[in-house]
Amino acid sequence: MHTDKIDALALETLLAAAVAAPSIHNTQPWRFGFRLGTRTVTVHADRSRSLALADPVGRALHLSTGSAVFNLRVAAAHLGWQPVTRLLPDPADPDLLATVQLTVPDTTAPDYRTLYAAVARRHSSRMPFTGRPVPERIVADMAAAARAEGARLYVPGIPQTRRLLRVTSAAERRNTENRERTAESRAWIAQPGSSSYGIPFTTTRPLDATGRMPMRDFTGRPPVPGRPRLRFERHAQVALLWTVGDRPRDWLQAGQALERVLLAATAHGVRTSLLHQAMEWPDLREAMRVPATRWCRPQVLIRFGYGPEAKGTGTPRAAARPADRPGSRAVRTPQPGPPDPAAGD
């Protein structure tokens, strides 16, 4: 039921959804504020949580924050508000990435409000999938979700899937053989209970015994003793999320599209994981482009399929951090419940 009052419970609902968004290396590079007079949530970049080597221009930071913005919109619609989103609203403040104003709905509530239940269930799976193909109607829903947010989803056949995975594998080799990149990724491996950010050391991160599936190895080489090696699906299903533009606004739109795709998949019982490695090397990102598509700007490769719903603790989430800005009221939220141990975002 809609209410004009924004109370503490409503803010907790909004921001708990926002911080459940995926982020590269689980960096959670965002801050939030609330302008009481205009019922507006502000979303700011936290550049202290950026990746200097893997993301020097901040593309992944914007992608991650865009995902949080979409979750805010979903939670607002669930509460009965009509969210009005503005991206990069202040040219003088490049760290203010978005505002989401909560307005009284005067039309039908946004259709994406039905995705709210999927927000808490969505976690990246690093485990093998069964190999059972996802039906075309579900893939079509995922593609429609990307289009609704101004992006595109390219779902290749087997030959092009192999090409995209080969390029991703080449990027993974570069990352694991580069000492500086390895040091940066290892810095985001957290010991149990030590941090609300990064990938917990105990998170299940098996590698593919056949070497076909380029799952990310945050530890570099040599392999960590005891690291499990499992047989992944032989015929992977992947989708390349891409945009026409390649500027900060486009990255924020791509982040919203990414989360809408992931939530749509989750609502259908489909598991997902992100293969971002090739996007971190300019030449390999270029090689990921859709064939014969002139304006394709690849943003992230999504692996999807059917797999187990793992239980336990995994990638943590921090409470929403306030944005220290004039006119913004600091807001805090409780941490959401325990996520999936196979999670990796």
C-alpha cells in the first residue's frame, strides 16, 4: 500500500535492496544520501573502493553503481512509489552519479516492481551448471529486460560462444600472470569476519577441470593448494551485454540493464555469473564485439544456466554508507541476510 511518508522502515527497504546489487570484486563502490524535502535518494561514487588497474577509467564502478540504482527503483516501485531517476544530474559534481526521486504514482506502477522478490535471491554462482539449456522464452525475457534499460543482449550460438570464452580465457591468463593485477585482486580476498567487502577466503571458487570455462581466479599463480577443480558444463550459455555509447552515462545505463537481466533470470530460476575479465583489457574488450555490429560497446559477459541453490555464508554486504553532501541526510541500513557461498560479486 502506498504512503506519502518515508519512514525508517521504508528507507531500510530501499537501501537494503540497493546494497544487494552486484559489484566487481564485491567492492560496493557507492554511497547514499536522502534529501528529506524532496523525497530523493542520492547515489554517489566511492572512489576509494575503485580498482586502479582493472578499472582505471571507472567503467566497472559505474556499471556496479548502476546496478544499485536499478535495485533502488525496484524497491521503490514495490513500496508503491513511482521512482524518477536522473543520471549524472550535476555537472559540477561528477561523483553524484544518480538521484532517485520518490513521487506519488499517477499511472500504473512500473512492471519491474515484480522483480523485488528476486533481489534477495540473486547471487552470482561460480559452480558448474547442469548443461540443461535455458528455454528460448526465458532468454527472450532477459533480452527484453536489457532493451527496456537502453542496452542490448547478444546471445550467440555455439561457435561465437566458444570465441567469446577463448577471449575471456586469454584475459584471465593475463590477469593471473600479471603481478600487479594479481596483487590488486588478492587485496580483495577477505578473511572470515574481517570485512564487509571483497570475496571471502571461504567462498567456493572451483576451477574448471577441463580448462574450458574461464572462471576468475583471484589468487593468481601458482594455484592455491586444495582449490577444487570440477567439470563445468560442456556447452555453456552466455550473453554479451552491450551498449551503443561508451561514456559514464552509458555505463550507468548498462549497470541498470545488467541488474534487470540478472533479476529476470533469477525470477525464472536461472543462475548467473559475470565474466568480466576481457573488459579489463582494451584490446580484448574490442575483440568481444558482436560480429558485424558497428556500434557495439561490450560491457560484460553473462554466463547463465541451471544449477544448485547453495546454502550458507558468502559474499557479505556492508550497511549503506552515507554520502557526506550538503542537503543530504545520512542513512543507514542493516546488512541483508547471508548470501550464497558460490557468490562472487
